[in-house]
Amino acid sequence: MLPQLRDIKDFDTIMFVPHEEDDSLTNINVATYKRKGEKVGGTDLGDFYDIILFRMNEEDDITDLEKFEAILVDPRVYVSRMVKEDWYGLVAKKTTTSEDFVNTTFDKWLDLSYNPEQ
């Protein structure tokens, strides 16, 4: 697990994006929802999360953007693995109030993504 995530206990989202000045670094931001809402889904293994992933190409364009849902035992471990594989994105606990935040984030990254037809 990445050292900066090891001691984090109370969180709803983990956003991991490229560092603005150093391509070898990743900015990791952990937050809780202002409006928590009720947890949606999950099992004994873990909670239900919305996940957005993308990569950056050599021109610093967003590529391979995707959004999906998954049950995660420990999202900190998942994010740590994705960062090591050069993925960026968002892991957000699915609640009755999280959909707007997740969709807005996805739409923002979609607007910034590389489209060879443009």
C-alpha cells in the first residue's frame, strides 16, 4: 500500500491524478462527502464503489477513460495498485448522494480526454 494511504481511516473518496509539475508523482486526495447519504450496496467483503480510471498519453491527454462499479475490500490497496500501473482516477463510495459528484467528475475528464476525431 502507498505510504500516504496507509494511515487513512475515514474517507469516502480517493482521487489520484497526475502531479502538475512532476510526471513521476501522483497527487492523492482523500475526502469525505459533505452530504453523506446512505450507503448503497456492498457485501460482507466490502462496500460498493464507483470507479473512474484513465491514463495519460505522451502529450498529457487523458486516454482510456472508463467508469464502472465494484465491491472493494480495501480501496486504499486498489488505488495503490492502480497508481503503480500508471492509472489515474477516482474511487468513490456509492451512496444515495454520490451520483452527481461521480458523474460531474467523469464528464469533466471526458471533456479533457483525447479524441482523435476532433
